[in-house]
Amino acid sequence: MNDINMKRRNSTIEAIRIVAAIGILLGHSASKGGGLDDSTGINNLVFNVIVCFANWGSIILAMISFYFMYASKPNVYGIIKIWFKSIFYSFSIAIPLLIMHRVELDYSNIIQLLPIIGRTYWFVCTWIVFALFRPILDYAIYKIKYFNRLCLAVIILFVCGSFIYGNSVLSDELIYFLCWYLMIVYIKQNIEKVQNIPTYIYMVLIIASVCIMSMFNILTGNLKLVEVNSPFMLISSICVICLLIKLPATDIKLINFFGGISLGIYLFHCHPYIKDELFWKLFSFDKYINTPHIYIVLIIIITSTIITTAIMEIVCSYIYQKILKMKIIRKFINNLDKIFKEIVEFKE
């Protein structure tokens, strides 16, 4: 049985990454854009399905990242790159809006310019903290004799405790990441069992989960089943990862490029200035929300986001590479990486 190829880009994975990023964008059109609350008729049915993909996209992006993280040695380069990229997007979006007086400069806005401290991006903040402490978790996993049992117990605790009791200590992003990471480790350690399950079972579970979540939204108006701690959200996300393992690897450069900007799509449209207000006003979302033209608007939003992000990614990568070429910066990061590896290194 073949595992996901770690040595080269896999277009199947990249395609899922771009779909997940677009899913987050579409999901926010239903929540932040008002698609769920203000639409009627068939459009409302569509937005009830779309809203399922906001948190689903976040879980998929995290799980794919964890899949490769668990197979790699810890280093600070990946962490610094994500941190730099989040700062680049935060400043690139905030500063022009401040200059154009679309937002006012106050303490909260200054904090927003610091994406890690100010939590502009909850996903990135949590990922960086998790990545720093991940080696400790890996060491614990290595030492635990009955890891599979413990993993399942943690998953059950996560689903039951956090889902049933919303205001719980389990309702925290780091706990979510811990759960998803343990699930990925469990899948990797039982890879043959995962691959032996027929593909149609995963497909049925994904479709059934989305249908159940959508119907619950429509009938109750409650979004509880589409939260990140929903068992249906977790089941569908796990099934997607298992499908990735079963599907053959491909290598299509265009798909690889767009998959590479998936995090950028998240960083661009999830900036509070864009996600909460500006994006939907710019495209007159409320004007078209109950017309057939809303689907054209959604396509325009997706296309413009991808194009803008692609340009920003090129600029960000260029600046990042220029910074890395500075001897003092490269030396500092090398020393930091060496210290980090010495701290987290453990022997059998």
C-alpha cells in the first residue's frame, strides 16, 4: 500500500487544499456576508449547504498540514515562514485601508497589525503555538504503549465534551488542533486498514454528513452541527483525508501552484477588515443575495480573491527570499533552528 508521497508535490492534495480554502471563503459568504440570514427560497437552501464548508475548510487545511508535519523533523524555518506571511498579509491589507480612511487608527487597529499577538488569524496563531510544542507531543506519543486506545479516548472526549457542553475548557483552538493531530497520527499508524476500506464508504459518509448538517441548519436555524467540534464535521473531514490516502498521486503544475496559495487565500479574505465588512460591501452582496445573480457574484469573489492572492504570494515570496539572503538574518535563523532542534531532540 502507498502512503501519501512526501518527497514531491501531489496535485490531488493540492486540489483539496484549494477547494478547502475556497470552502472557507464561501462559508463566510453565508455567515459574515449575510447569505444565511438574509436569503430566501432556493438561495437560502444553497447557503445552508455552503455554510458547512467554512469550518470544514479550516479542519482540512489543518489536517493536511499535520499529515506532513508528523513525518518531518521539527525546525523553525517553516514556523518563521508562516509567521512572516501572516505579517505580510496583515500589513498589506491594513495599511492601504488606513491610508484610504476606510478604517480608523486606534489601539485595536494597531493590535490588528500584529497578527500573532492581536489574533488577526486564529488559525495561524494556533498553528504556530502547536508547531512549537509538537515535538513534546510526538515524544509523548512515542512513549505511550497503547496510543491507539488513548487517541480514540481523546477523540471521544473532544466530541462529547466540547460538542455537548459548548462553554467548556475543551472548547479551545489548541484542543481542536490536538484532536485533529492525534486523529492524523492514528490514521498514519493504521494506514493499511484505512486503505482497505472501500472508497464508496468514505464518499457516502461525506455526503451524509453534509446532508445532515444542512438539514439541521434549515429546520432549526442552529449552526451547532457545523462548528469545528461537530462530530459530523470531524467525520467528513477524516473521510476526506482517508480518500487522499487512497487516491493515486498526480503531478499537475497548475494545480500545484493554486494549491500553494491556499493559505494565502485564507490570510487575504479572513483579515477582519475584509471578512467582516469590506468584502461584502465591495461586491454589493446584499443587493444580489435573493437573485439568481448571486452565483455570478460568488464566482467573481472567488476569482478576484485567487488572482489577488496569487499576486500577493509572488510579492511575499520575493520579499521573504530577499530577507533570507541577508547574512545576519540567515545566521540568526540558523542559530535559532539549531537551538530549537537541540531542545526537542530525544533518543530512543
